[in-house]
Amino acid sequence: MLLAKRFFASLNAQRRALEGRGKTMIDLSVGTPDFAPSQEIVDALLESAKDPDSWKYALHDLPELLNAVCAYYKRRFNVEITPDMVMMVSGTQEGMAHLAMTLADPGDSVLVPDPCYPIFAGAAHLAGAAPVFYPLTAEHNFLPYLEGIDPHQADEASYMVVSLPANPVGSVATPEFYEELVAFAKAHDLLIVHDNAYSDIIFDGNKGGSFLAYEGAKEVGVEFFSLSKSFDVAGARLSFLVGRPDVVAAMRKLRGQLDFGTFIPLQRVAIAALTSDLGPVEQQRLNYQARRDALADGLEAIGWERPMLRALCSCGQSFRSAMKTLSTLYRSSWRRREWWSRLVLPLAQRARGMCVWRWCCLQRSWPVPPQRSEKAGFGA
């Protein structure tokens, strides 16, 4: 069986079943922001929905939408792009799957990070290709170690997926890394597919940007740019494929066989987001950072190594080792109720809403400084 179970849907079904039996759940599954979209974005949806023409087949991306993406890339990333380098997709999940069908043939290979978001490997399988994993390890700051990738595998791959800030490990790349990545792609005639979903959720003075900002990147790559996390519209599925015009044109040709374009009111929502004031996005980033601080302080307070959470609002690389520790404690001298009440519940409840693996729970006391807890939005 090539495809795994519907990962997040399966977890959600289990959560709903347990809640139906009266259980209080701590949800660490799919990530969705717990902030509300701006009124400007909501109004754009409502106003467009009132127009009868909005309910017809879209058939294409609105010219003003493509221009808005180009203007945003210049304003936010200082990157010059043109409308032929942009197309809308119904979320990066769908976009990644369709791009694999565009780029890979059955029997091809795709370079994929390990660990990775499930669709990175799943998309390759859907296209009949084989994912070839390259590791993200602490030794290399959870960044792709390009020198460690087999040159033959790089030569043979249809494309290479790079996710930075990395989901789920939260690592952030340096300009030097991106320059090395461009050189690596040119050396192996390799297309880079960059997942740029978290450029606005980066901490500790690190700067989020675009892969396309680096010299030569536009010739060797494309990136998926998502509005979901920055503008709190995850359910609307608003993402873009941006980069090499020939790749975008091929993807657009495939999508023309599969659907009739994105619902016009959703395109209007995207325009409203892309042209809005970015001040609230920065304030939201600070709120995520405060939550990260609360989680990291708490983990450290109970004896775990302080996690390296530099971005995302994701904590995957920390929880891999943390859950091993919890499992050991659970199997040893602690009784089950003590294990739950003294460790897991306070940790999860005070870190509520912090990360891509969403924390949905009530508040409890735990050893985090009160001023930091208040700053993170958890209350007294």
C-alpha cells in the first residue's frame, strides 16, 4: 500500500469519537491558527459573495490577484516576479500533489526531507514516483546536508523538496545555505520545490524570506507560498505556486484538466490579505514567540533539554525525544494518573495553541513566569 492512512482525518475522527464519549482531549494533530482573520478579509468574502457573477466558473486567476502576489513579493521579500510566474492552488497540500503529477513520471525519484510533512512523500507516490529521503539531523542544525546526498540520486531525481522554515522540526536556513542550495541544483540539473508556508512565524531575530530572493533561484526552482498561517485563513485553502514560468505553465495546464479555477470570493479574500497592513502579522508572530517561550520554559523546568524552536510554531524535533522520555516514565515507577496530571496535562494545557501540532485544552498552573504566560495570551 503506497499511501498511508488519511493521517489528520484519522486523528480527527478518533478525537471526535472520544469527545462523544465525554472525554476531554488534548489535540496535537493538524495545525490551524487560533487567531481570527482580519475584518477586512471577512468583508472581502462577504462582498464578493453578494455578486451573482462570483458564483460562475472562475476558469482563471484574476489578473488583479496575480498582480497582488507580485506586489506582495516585492513589498514583503524584495523579490521581483511577473504574473507568468504565479498561479493559485487550493492549498499547498493539493498543489504539491498536482506538481508531482506535473513533474514526475512513474518510476522516477523525488528527494524528500526526513522527517517531513506527509504530502511531500505522498505526492511522489501519487505520481508513481519513489521518494528518496535525505535526513534532517541535529548534527547539521536540522538543515539539509547537501554534501551527504548521493550525487547519483541527485542527478536522477525529478525534483527536490525543501521546506524552510522546516515543518515539523522548525529549523531556519541561512543565506549561505540557500546559496549552496542553488549551486547544488545547478550542479545536478535539479529542480528545487521550496515550501514557504512559515516565513512569518520565525523567532529570535531570524528573518523570514523567499527562496526566490537568492541569485539563480528563479532559474532552478519554484516555491509554494501560503496565506494560511500568516493571515489565519487555513480553511480557505489559499496558496500559490511561484517561480520558474515553464514549471508554472505546465502546472496550470495540468490543473486545467482537473478543475475550473478557484472560487472568485476566495480570490477576493486573497487579494484583501495580500494588500493589507502587515502590522497584525508581526504582532501575531510575537504572540507565537511568547507561546514558544512558555513551552520551552516548561519543558526545561521539568528536566528536558531546551528545544531548538526557531520558527514555525512547530515543535516536532523536540517532541520526538520528549515522548521517548515520557514513555520511559510511564512504564517505570509513576502510576498512570500521576504521569498524566503532573507532566502531560499541565504541559499541554499551558502551551495551548502554540504550534502547528495544535494544543486545544484548558489552562492549568505550571512553572512558567507569570509575565511570560500573560504575554503569550494564556491569562492569569
